[in-house]
Amino acid sequence: MEHNEQTTEELELENTQLKEEINMMREELATVNERLKEEIVRLDDELTATKAHLKRYTAPAGRKEYYEKNKERLKEARLKAGYKYKYAYDPEKKKESNRRAYLKRKERLQKEADEKQNSENI
């Protein structure tokens, strides 16, 4: 009988120790949970701030409406400021540029051919 009483006392002691461990773990989990909740709140605030900042650059709907409403006025302002709307394409300049490029390429190829011939002769 003593053996049973001792084991009962040991079991009760073990049971109280386990309860204390469980309470300590609960307290630890509660502190971790609070820290995580604070982190979530901080990240949510940061996310909303970032979204608000990016909205300025990624949501041009307001700007589009403004430009559509004031299209003529903006064109006039650009012309007054000396802004050229279109590039004046000159076919003669293009021909000249292409001819110079062709002549340079031809000269370079001729030099390479001469060098190759000279190296073969030596």
C-alpha cells in the first residue's frame, strides 16, 4: 500500500510540475502572440503608406482626365513655350547619312582586303 501512496504523491507532484510548465508556456505564447500582433499592425500601416505612395505613380486616371479636359489649352501652352510637336523628317539628310556610312564601310572593307592580301604575300 505504501507503494501506491508514494506513486500517487509522485504523480501529484509531477502533475503540478506539468501544470506549472503549461502555465509558463501559455504566458510565453501570449507574449509571442502580442509581439506578432504588433508586428502585423506595423506591417499593415507600412503597407497602406506604401500603397498610398505608389498610387501617385501607378494610378494616372486623374491625370488622364485632366489632360483630356484641357487638351487644347495644353497644346497651346506647349507651342507658346517653343515645344516642337513633331520631328521634321528630311529625306535628303537621311540619304546623305546613309551614303557616308556606305562609303566608310566600303573603305574599311577595302583596307581589310588589302591587309589580308599583304599578309598573304609576305
